[in-house]
Amino acid sequence: MEFSGLLLLAVFFFLLALNVPISFSIGLATLVTMLYSIDFIPAATTIAQRLAGGINSFALLAIPFFVLSGLIMGQGGIARRLIECAMALIGMLPGGLALVNVMSCTLFGAISGSAVAATSAIGSFMIPQMEKKGYDKNFAAALTGAAATTGMLIPPSNILIIYAIASGGVSIAALFVAGYLPGIMVALALMLVCAGYAKIKGYPTEDRLPLKIVAEKVLAAVPSLLLIFIVIGGIIAGVFTATEAGAIAVIYSLILSVFFYREVAMKQLPGILLKSAETTAIVMLLIGASSAMSWILSYENIPQTISEFLLQLSNNPFLILLIINLTLIVVGAFMDMTPAVLIFTPIFLPVATELGMSPLHFGIMIVLNLSIGLCSPPVGSVLFVSCAVAKTSIEKIIRPLMPLYIAMFIVLMLVTYIPGISEWLPKFFGLL
């Protein structure tokens, strides 16, 4: 049993080192591990069954819908309106442009459901603006990458849907609602760092706008922000499921971007649909391959072994949860969120529930933890996009990233050890 686990890890990381796509690395590592204890025909048959069965879920239909709506809104002039709204509301505060960056990334990430899209859309405008006003370019790039990850927690979030599947049935509606407070806390923590950084560096504030202009900028952004209220309000009220909410999000984003804002032309839709299909295919292949890996992990009793080891290591819940968090921090630095959630949820969730943590609470913790990994070198995808937009290198943004990283880690610790942060809203709405 111990050898099979080591074999799985060795083959997986060897293939990653060879730059094999992660879904193929997962699938091939799973096949090699299966062949250690199962004949080829049943092993191959099992993988094929798990690949098909892993994506045979009604809840997963929400993912292509939210991917498509995010892509449509990403090209529909949403980012500019959100930035102008944030500028009007908080631009006059200390570190105003930095605060606007955080708020814009948070709002756009929540609407699009993509940290990479938020980094690209907001960063391409805000990073040059911040540099023009005297902000350090590397700090601006680090801030954009860190702030964009908040969209992973604030719904609609594809990764929360994936966790719901991996955990064996946690309510998607409850997870969506549970993500609000932690996501807002991360944004506020980043804003505090920005305010302190601006005070120390003496960065300028923006001029206070007349109330009439503020009202105009806010009203211009309201149609975009309504998507969040429509999706979450409908789910909480029981009007539609998360999957149906995804379809409604597509219809709303089409109407808004094509007919209301008129910034997406009909001739652009085929390209957007193709990109949506490509993204969905990648995600679904990852889910199917990870489902096969989860099967071999369960077959070899690896989650049970790890659970027993951690529980024997200490009877202190604080220490065990800290070990889990530190492990996931390291994992997040080398692995994308989707496979990490699918692989490590069945490993660590039994340990967390044994310690009295609810599956919903654990889900918010693991998503927040792995969100930090999105802006962690060497693999953090958001970090690479932010560097590309700012025309800088990862080495140069690590130093300004550290205080932001620490702020996010502090929020992670608060979310880990205070269940009410994740569970209060779902309980309030009767979802938990």
C-alpha cells in the first residue's frame, strides 16, 4: 500500500517534470499504479469507466455555462465599467488606485468566475495607470495577481462546483453563499496592506468626484453586478438550480454585452463559443482523470492511511489543520486548483470531518488555500499572466508580493479556525 502511493507520486511528478500535460500525467500515473496490483484489461477498463463516470454529473453542466458567460462578459466592456465604479467610490482614499485595483479584481473575478480573466482584464488597464501615478510596477503586478484570486471564493465559482462533486454531495448553493465572507475578508486584508504601503511610500490619492458623476459611474456598473444577485438570489430562493443559474447567466451576459452595452459583435460569438468549448474540455478531462486517480487512491486505502497517520501524529486539531494547510500551500505552488481539489479532497476531507470540521467549512478552506497557490511561484498561473501584462518577471514581484501573501495567509488561518466565517451565511439562509 505504501509502495503504490509512492509509485503514484513518483510517476506523476516525473511526468510533470517532463512537461506532460497535467491531465495526461494524472491518467498515466493512475494506470501505472493500477498495473502494480491489477491486470491490464481490468485496469484500462476501470480508467475508462472512471473517465466517463467522473464527468457524468448534472451539477457539472453548470461549468460550461459559467465559463461561457464569463468569456462573454470578459469582452463586453464589463471591466472598464467596474473600474470606473470603484474609482468613483474609493479612489479618493489613501492608496486609492491600489484599492480600486483590488475592488475591481474582486468584482470582475466574481462576475467572470476566472482569476486569470480578472488579472488580464483589470491588470491591462490598472497596472499602467498605477505606474503612471508613481506606483511601483512590480507592486501593481503582484497586487493584481493576488486580488484576482478572490473571484474563486465569491460565486459563481466553478471550483466550488468541482469541490461539491469531489466531496460527495456538499450543497453547491451552500458553498456559493459560504464563499462571500471569506472572499470579502481577503479583499479587505489586501486593501489594508495597500493603504499601509501607500502611506509609507507617499503615493497620491485621486480627486474626489462630484456626487452626480459618482452616481453615474455606479449606475453604469449596476447591470453587470446584477448578474451576481440574479444567480445567487435565484439559487437561494429555490427558483433554479446552480446548473440552471449557469444557463441564465449565459442569457443575461449575452443580452448585456451584445444588445445593452453593444461591445460584443455577433461575429465574435463563434470564437467565444470555441474558446468556451476548449476551456470546458480541458476542465472535464482533468475531472475525469482525477476521478480515476481518486479511485486508485481509495482502492489502495491511501486516504485512510494518511488519515490514520495524521491523527496518530497528534491529537491537537489546531496542529493537524495547520499541517494540512501547509501541505496544500506547497501543493498549490506546483499544481493547478482543479486537479488539486479533486485529488486532495478525498485524502484530507476524512481527516477534517474526524476533527469535527464540516465538509462545507473544509471546502471553503481548501479553495481559499489553493487560491493562494494561483499567485505562488513557480506554477501560479495568475502570477504569469500578471507578469506578462506588466512586462516584468516573477523574480521582481516576489518581494512586493510577500506582504500581500502574508495577509492572505492570515485570512486563511482565521477561516480555518473560526467555522462561523464560512457557516454563518449558509445557516442564516437555511442552507446548512
